[in-house]
Amino acid sequence: MQPKRWCLVRLFAALCVLAARVVARLIQRLLRHIQRVSAAIVHMAARWDGPRFAATRLDVGQWGEWWAASALKRRGYRVLFRRWSDGAGELDLVAWKRDRLIFVEVKARRGSVQHNDHRACQRLADDAVQAVDLEKQRRITRAALRFKKKHRLLGYPTRFDIVVVVATDPLRPVIQHWENAFDAVGDLDSMY
């Protein structure tokens, strides 16, 4: 009986060592991921120049799309594509929720407003929504139609939303979401 017991002890010890190695490897991967994320946050915060976001327009757009996608995910949306483009047009975000395809236009705004100044934030958000004029809606509709044709999704219901991200603080922006912000504009027969 003694030799069998000794074999079981050695087997248990070997399994413990193996488990410890696996856990150590997972912790290393997690730490590397945390370092990458924290470096990105530090990079974003370093570019923050007081009340204004010191970045190019493209940086602010990508920053806004990242925050908009995060907010949509928290609300139960599944973000399928970011910055989808076919060369003729671009869609900021393509999302999915409850058997519905949602095309999201993201408007990121930077301004010298305080986070708790709701009136100023609302003014910036309203200006951003008004920037999605009829021509912009037409371009988004055409790009959405091309997306649906390319991915064979013509039979699915579609919605057009607008998400406005106001950069009051790089780590805590004000995000407003307008569901069904506009209807499809243009050739509707082939859209639905």
C-alpha cells in the first residue's frame, strides 16, 4: 500500500506544479494586457491640455468611436464593425441588437466645458446632431445599403442612430445616444 500512496503524492505534487505554471502564465498575460491598456490611457491623458483635447481631428474621431462602442456594449449592443469602409463611403459603427442592424454615426466634440455644465454639454451635443444633415444622412444610407448587400443582410430591419461624445475629460466624457435618429434617405425600396 505504501508505494501506491507515494505515487499518488508524487502525481498530486506534479499536478500542483503544472497548475502553478499555468496560473503564473495567465497572470503574466493579464499583467501585459493591463500595461498596454494603462499605457494607452496615459497616452490619452498626456495629450489632454487643460480643458481642451490637444489632438488632431482624426484622433478625436477615433477616441469618440472607442467611447461610443464601449457605451453601446454596456447597453447590450454587439458592435460588429468599427470604421467600415468600402472605398465609396464609411460607417463609423455597425452594431446588432435584438435582430436589428444598427448603423451608428459617431460625432465627437471637444470643447472647453466642465463635466458638470450640462447646458454647455447639451449645446455641443445638439450642434453635433445637427451636423448630420440631409446629405450626410444620404451618404450614410447609401453606405448602409452597400454594407447590407455585401453581407447579404437585406432582409433584416435597420435603424440609424447617432452617438455624441463630448470631450470634457479624456477619461470621463459625456455620451449621448439618439436611437432612431433619422430614417433612411434615398432609394428605400432596396434598403428593406
